[in-house]
Amino acid sequence: GTHWVYEITHMLLSRNTDYSTVSREAAYLEGFSDLGPLQSYNHIVSTHLPFQWLPKHHLETGGKIIYVIRNPKDSVVSLFELLFSGGLVREETFEEFLQYYLGKDAMNGGWFNYNRVFIREARTRKDQIIMIQYERLKRNTIDELKRLADFLGINDVDPLLQEIAEKCSFKNLQAADKTVRNDAALSEIMRAMHLKEHPEIYRKGEIGDWKNYFTVAMSETFDKIYADKMKDIELDIEFD
């Protein structure tokens, strides 16, 4: 979802529908050795860092944050397939990977800890953080594009919204990712992460693909964990 929203944001800010030739990985916060230049950086910066690890200067000066959230069942499937395509997951079954995903050693603290903090901050800092739900963006693309444009203070972009939605459809982004991008930055990320193969960024992009991976028992167990972890967080999220 972050690659998708990165491209949408690029088109909104540039007020045209040309694909970015700079990959999302080229402006990946985790790859910056010096955060000083961020204070005057005139570009979209992407990250998977938890809220509490974001640069304080950006937060304290009212810098905008586009927070993308996807339902956790599809998220774990997407992460599993991404790591598999990059050669980092080979022996584990999906069920074994799910146990890691739900455990205390999960990446960035796990889906629940990561998103509980971001959801609360997004509701407190409404002028600074916008929450984009993957499922709503997919089903109500034009409305969500308008909401994002308003948040970014971009005016007179309505005539472009339909074309942006079309150019940023899954099929078109999948093709553009293979033909438009400068892969130098991605190659650096691959080396740093010890990826054996080029990861498949755009795989399916479907809502509810988790049903092809979860057994009934796995889904029921997950639902109980979700209900417990999110019981004090009001979130209307779509699983199918």
C-alpha cells in the first residue's frame, strides 16, 4: 500500500500523471545516514518506522504524515509473499510465519502495537496526520484522492483525479514498476537486507486474499487476538 500511495502522492504534488522515475526506496527514511537534510528535503520520504521513531523535528514543525493502514490478515499475507519473493522466506510455512507475525519479535513491534499508536496519534493530530485505509482507497478511489489532496492543501486538481486513479490502478502500477523505475536505489536496499532476488512489490493487491492462506482455525485464533488487542481502539476496517 505504501508504494501505491507514494505514487498517488507524487502525482498530486506534481499536478500531473507522469510516473515517478525515482523509486520509493530512493527516499527511504531508514536508509538516510544523516537526517539533517530532511529539514529542507523537497520530496516524499517513505518509511515503515513506528511513530515514536519518526524524526522529532518533522513532528514538532507540523510536517505532514500520510499513514497507510491495511487489514492485518491481508498485511501478513503480503509481507510473507514479499519476503518469499526476495528469498528471505524459504523454509517457513505460512502458519509458522503467522506465529512470528503475532509474536513479540515481529518487525517494528508487530501490526497491533504499530497501528494502535499511529491510530491514536492520527486522531489527535488531524491537521498533521491523515489515515488512509487501503481498502477504502481501493473501493472509493476518487473520494480518497480528494481527501488526500485537501489534506495536502492541493487545489484545482479535480480534473486530474480520474486520470490519477487510472494511472495508479494495480495493473498499470505493476507494469510501470517494471518499465519506469530507476532500480539503483532498490538494488542498494536489496544488498543491505541480504535479499537474494528482486522482491515482487505488486503481486495481487486484492482485498480478502488472506482467505487463500488462513485455515478456519487460524482465522478464528487471529480474530480472538485482534478483538483483544484492539478492544480499546475504535477502527472500522474491512477484511473482505
